[in-house]
Amino acid sequence: MNKQDLLHREQYVKLLESLIDNKVQNQNGFSFAIDGSWGTGKTFVLQMLEEKLKTNGYLIFHYNCWSNDYYEEPLIAIISTIVDTLKDIDLPTSEERKKDVVSNALRFLAKLLFMITKNKFGVNFQELGINLDDLKENTIEAIKADKKPLFSHIVDEHFSIKQSIKGIQKQLLKLQSEWKGIIFIVDELDRCLPNYAIKVLERLHHICFDSEKNDFRFIQILAINKAELADSISKAFGKDFNIGKQTINQSHSSQNALAFADYYFQKFIQLIIPLHIGDISNGSELILDGFENEFFGYEESDKKIIDGFFSLVMKNFSMRSKMELVNHTKMIHQLTLARNPDLQKPRIWILAVELVDCLYRYLLKQEKPKLNYGKIDHQGIMFWLGEKEGLVFATNNNDYLDLINLEKWSQSFVDGYIQDIDGGGVSFNSVTPLNYVKYFFVSEDSNVKPTPQTITQDSIPFVKAFRETLDIIEPLQ
């Protein structure tokens, strides 16, 4: 699917861009984080921001923690990220000075990367066909005399890391003089193991922060799920935390973990900006990404119904979960057709049935909702899906279904006053998609049932086959 701003994050990105420009114009570094739960689109926001910053003359180093967590020492991964970024810079021949600065930085960082790996981890480069003595000699010759002590002997771990970071800072400052500013974008930190995440924070802080001037030299942007990261940090540090004169007895409750995390983050992050779930309206076709073409009869009224499903029923679900639901529903749909080649292409209203079925089975891990009804004076009977109140959480405990919203989306009336509410068959108007959909959610023990006369007969076997496929793929425990 093409990356599109479904949640209208443009204003949020402009806010971040303005914040960065302000800091750079005042010749200040800065460290801030965008905080959002799983699937809220942090990575998408970072990508939007990165594209804008690059066009405005910033040098960006994008560090994905999770994809680099196989390095025991994060500094190696960070240097590798810097090196890879510099290697991909394509400068015109007219910018000789900038090319020289990049070339010198590359040469220094590449040799530094080699020596850290050799000194810290004892990698046997001879087994890889590399002449260690020649490479070490070339390394020392390639750098200035004041850097020689860094490479001239095997040093202890802390000294090596400290001196390495100083060397990295000097190279970055030279690079910064040729760009508008240097920005480290750090993503997927909360997906790493606790101890590794802490080490990443420490290494990046030492690179970006000038301890002598007590200020940041570069811009650092962290994408975090504060709640998840707080829990990881609290577990890594143990049960009791001293916050100033206050001691928190840690039982790994979310409140205690967040309290400690707020204290701990002060060292690394100057500002945390929340990223909310966001809302999508009139954008179901972008989420469906062509899935609607596997049905027939798609009209504007149907689009509004599907829009409402994502903007109201799934209002409290992340965009990632919405897209996962569509992909899963599409898979079940296509498997149903593959298992039943005699089935005809279904009407578009069946899409709503499929989405509700998969929402409950795939994301909520529950049985499909039942059709409920109640007598409304002078209006007849109101029908709705689900219960009238309460929340149903998805397995990740971040997404949840507000049953009131489900009722709002699905409610409709049967026209005309019905004397006997338990009198049996109620004819739904098939022109209204939601009334058509309700037919497939009537519970067997319901006294009031919509009659099937207004339901196209080919739809009934398709929904039955779809649910049989769903039972195979997503059986309830």
C-alpha cells in the first residue's frame, strides 16, 4: 500500500519541524520524544518528518534499534548507521569541501569501527582474510597524531568507549558545519530488550550531549511507547527505586513504572510530545486498498457505512490494527472463494459482515456480536449489534472496542409500530445496508428475526462459507 497520511498527521509533523528549526536557529541541540502506543503511526510520522528535514538541508541519521539489536554493543550499530548514511550521500563535484569532510569522516569512522570490534570483542580478522597488522598500521596513519593513543594499544572497555565517543563527536561537529544541522532519529526503542534499550539511550546521549557545556550538540528524536518502555526500564532496575528522597516500592504496577520512568527519562529526553491514535474519516477506500473491488454494487451510501465502521466502531484501534484487520479479512475472503469455487462474487454489503466477524474473532478473540433489539414507543423496534455499554479489549491491551460506538454505527429502526415485539418475523428494508447486514447477526434464540425475503439468496451461502473458513483459520479456544 502506498504511504498516505490517513490520520492527517501533517500538522503534527509541522509542529515538530518548527521545534527543530527553532532550536537549530538558536544554535542549540535538543532531545525530545514522540510518545504513542503500539500502531499509532510513530514510524510513519518519523518518515514524513525525515523527508521534510532532508529537503531543508539537514543531515539525518536514522537508527532503527530493533533491527540492530543483534549487536551486543549499540555503539557499533550506531557507527555503522552513520557510515552507511554517509556512504549514500551523493554530492556534486562542485562541493569539494563538503565531499572532503564526508570522506574524512568515513575514513575515521570505518577505522574506528574496526578497532572497537577488534579491541572489545577480539574478532579474528585473519580468519576473514584480513591482514591485521597492515590494517592497524594504515589506521594509525590515516588519523591525526592526537588520535593515535586511541588505537595504539588494547584498552579497557570503558576507556575505549569514552574515547571512541569523543572521536565520533568531533567528526559529527565537522559534518554539522557543512549542513543546516545533524539529527538522530531513533525508532523502535521500545521493542528492544530492556537492558539493550537502556544501553542505546546511554550511548546516544553520550554522543549527542556535551558534558562540558552541559548541553546537547545535536538534535535527537526518539519514538517511544512510554508505557511499554517504562515497564521495561523499571524491571531492568529492580523492585525499589530512589527518586530523590522518595522511595517507590515497585510492584511493577503501571503507575509506579511510569513514575520511575519520568524520573529516569529526564537524563535523556528534554520533552515528550504525545502522539494520539488519530481519527480517520472518509478514508475507508485507502485502508481497503482495492479490497472493495472483490464485491459488486459499491455505491456512495455503502462507502459511508464502511467509513463509519473504521471511524466509529474502530475509533479506539490503531491504524496498524485497522490495516491488519483488512488484510486478515481479505485473506479469509479469498480462501473462502478458493475452497468454494461455485460461489458467486458477493454484494458489497457482505464486506461489513466480514469486517465485523473478523474484528471479533481475529482482534478481540470473541464470538461474533448478537443482534439486540428493544421496543421504542411510536417508532417500532430498534436493532443494534452488541451490548449497550462496556469495553472489549483486544489481545494487545492497547486497542479496544467501545460497545456504545458499535451500537451507534449499527442501530436502525423497523418502520411502523409493532404491537407484538415477540411476534416473530420482521422484514428489514434491504435498501439500507445496515439492515441487510443485521440479518447475519441474529441469534438463534432471538424472538424477533428479520425475514430473508429481502436478502439476496446468493449472500446466505457465501456468509456461511466465509464463517466456516474463519472457524478453520481463527478457531476460538
